[in-house]
Amino acid sequence: MTGKSEFSTEEWTQLKRAPFVAGMAISIADPGGPIELVKETSATLKTVREAAASGGRGELVDAVARDVVADAQLRKSPLRDFKAKGALAVQEILEELAAVNRIVSEKATPEEADEYREWLRAAAQEAANAAKEGGFMGFHAQRVSEGEQRMLDKLTEVLAPPA
């Protein structure tokens, strides 16, 4: 098992915030109103809490998720050291997730790295599914907008196993 001790403090921090960065990517891909943002953020948090509570996503994912939940109970935001904003926000998010992918690819077992990457994709997908986009008063709204789907596709590329 690859554990916290195999990672530097900074790397572990990046691993803990990555599901939220993936969720943030979806929110930025097709910005809605505050209700959509809350739904997308809540869906990401739910993905993390489920991994912490039930496990089953692999030992590395479970350890990261439990650490995130412990920090949340102490009111520590996983995104406190990550500030993506402005015109470069999407690029900064993709670079952050690419760096996380490199870290787990280098330090975790191939199986654990795959489980971790899948967890990040699941967090992003849950965020995309959380709120309908577009339409008027719910009519003709889409569960996953075109912008969100494009971002999901980019995340799949960024989170691919190294060649």
C-alpha cells in the first residue's frame, strides 16, 4: 500500500485538494448561478465523504478521503492553498491535475494510481451531474452541458495514465 509517508507534505496536500479542483473545473466550464455552484460543490464533497466512509476505492483513495474529512471537521479547506482565477483559471486547474497525475503515477502502485485517477474523474462527473444547465425554469435543461462535457473530456486526457 502506498501511504501518506511516501509523499511530501505538499504532494499530499495536492492529492487531498484534487477532487475539489476537478469539481471546480466543471463549475468553471459552464458557470451557472450560486445554486448550481452549491450543488456541484456538494456533489464533489459527497464523493469524498463516501470514499472516506465506505472505502472500497483503494487504500490510497480511502486514506486521502479520510484525511480530507478529518481536515473538514477541523474547518480546514482543502482549497485554501489553491487559487485559480481569471482568464488562466482553466489552465491552472488542468496543470494542477496533471501534476497530481504525475505524482500518483510516480509514487503509487499502478493499481492505486488508476483507482485515484478514477476517483477524480468520478468527482468531476458527479459535479457535472449535480445541476441541470441551460433551459428556462427547468424546461430544455441538460444534465451535463456541452461545456461541462468538453471539460470532462479534457480531464480524461489530463488524468490518463502516462504512456
